[in-house]
Amino acid sequence: MLEGEEFLRTGFAAGREIAKMACRTGHGVATLPGWEDVADFDFHLDFGESSLVSIEKSGLGFKVAAVDGGSATLLDAGPFLVGARRTGYVVTDSACNTLFGPKTKTVVETFTLKEGGLTYRKAFAKACGREPGKGYVELEKINERLRELEELTAAKEAVLSLDEGDLLLIDGALGGDASKPDALFAELCESASSRKVHIAGVSKSSNLNIGGFPLTRYVERLGRKWLPGRAWFAEITKKGDGTRGEGALSHQFGPIYVAKLDGLSYDAFRIDISAGGGADAGEVFGKLARLCDDAAYPGYPYPLALAHNAVAFEPDDLSELRSVVQRGAMEWGLLQDGWDELFCGFHDILDMNRW
């Protein structure tokens, strides 16, 4: 039970900061006296009604490949842990009927402080043909980094099943960072472009922001105001020239958009479209909108939902994998007492007895 006033003071302070950021966009907050400086905040985005383009569903007879991955920590002993990861893809037609898959791959691996970084560096070098940049990778992140490399490898395989005018959907943004290297994305984009396949990266969450406020929510609010009940997209970058205003984003693999893909849905997503493939944005978004009619996932491409469900770890999956790891350890001579000493931390004891 929470006691005292400190959590109230800090909680209200945090809430006030959230409200201040929301007030800058007029996002469901009344401007309070003394907040005029906040309400006048300049977002450096030149948005008007013409920035939002209505989406009309288009395209029939095209195929879609959707790629996703999931990872989890099975066991954590401190200086080493056991991680599980699963990647895969599914291919559907434009009516979201499954044509192939889901094809998945599950890996269980032990990572130590000494060897974990080396494992990642070897996998990176194999995938990219070069060593990763220097920098410390936390033990807990190594499994996730490997999963992201394997997602791109799965995408390179999936694109081979597609033809001109088809879509390759990736969970998350296009573009390189420490865990999603540019070299792999460039190779994937080149392969897709040569087949005239369009790549779309759909981000369920995004750290793009305006003054700390989520950019997708800001544009989403404008969409409800200017195009109520409609599907729409808005480009938030202009490649290379920054014409969307000071601080505008640029992207080497193609422009970045915020889009609501179904008029009856509530959520908008960051969507990156590859520069190759030979189609304009309206055609790609028209095809994406055709994939977003499922009542369980309104406004979200159903093939990506299929891929997500195929690779996600359910609690029963993790429990079964832990049991498999434990049986393997005991067959090699580890006693139950030794297992408990490794993986039963005092946090577990505290949690078991707190009620």
C-alpha cells in the first residue's frame, strides 16, 4: 500500500508535465492560466489540411509478405541468461487469405557476460559482412539484437516470394540503427526494388515527437478534425531537403508518414515506405488500406497481425521452453538444488511472501 505524500507529489508533478506537453498540441487539455507560453509552443511542422491525403482502397490480386519477430528472457542468473527468440513470415493474397506459412524459426540460447557480446558480433559480421561499431551491448539486449538481425534475414527470404506490385510488410521502422544496420536494409531495399516490390515498415509505437509529445498522436488529432471518419496519410519528411520545417526528419530509404488506414479505427501509425518499387504513396496506402478491414485489428494490416501472432511467445510457450532447458541441464548432471541456487533469486522469495 502506498503511504505518505511523496508519491502524490511526484506523481502529480509527472502528470503536470504530461498535461503541459499535451497542451502544446491542444490534445484534450484545456489551456490553464499561466500556461500561455506552453500553448504558443512552435512545433516546426508546417501542417495544414492539405497535408492530409485521403486514402482510397486500391489494388486487387497482389500478394503480401509480412515479417515479425519476438524475444523473451527465459532464465536470468545475473552473469548469464537464457533467451528465446522466434522470427518468421507469412504470405497472403490481397484478401488476406494465407498462401504460405507462417514459416517460423525458434532459437534458445545462453548468453554470458564474457561470450554474449562475441556471439552478437559474429552474427552481425555474418549478416552484414563487417564488424559492428564499437559499443557496449547490455546482456539483456543481445537476444533482442540477434532477433532483429534474424527478422531482416527472414525479410530477405520473404521478398523472393513476391512479384511486381506486391507488398513486403515489416514490423517497425525502416532504417538503420545499432540493432538494424543500414547495410542489411540497403540490401533488402535493393532486392525489393529489383522485383518492383514495395516495402512498408509499420510501427505500432514510435519515439518521434514534437516537444516531447508523441508525433503520431498529434497528427492523429488533426486527422480527426480535418478528415473525420476517413482513412488518410500525411508525409512528415521530405527526403533530403527538410522542407517540412526546421528539425524535419530525413530518411535514406524513403519518406516517413503518419497514416490512419481505416476510417472507423482510432489509431494512426508511423509508416515508412521504401523509395524503390515504382509506385506513388497513394497506390501503396490504397493497398495497405485494403488489408485493414479485420474487426479484431481495425486499421492494422491483417498479414502483420498474422505474423505477430505466429512469433509471439505465449506464457505456456515460455513455461515449456524453461522445462526443456531444465531437463537438458539435469540430464547433464545439474541437481535440483543447483538449479534453484542459480535461478531462484531473493526477489522471487519476496514476491511469493508479500501477500
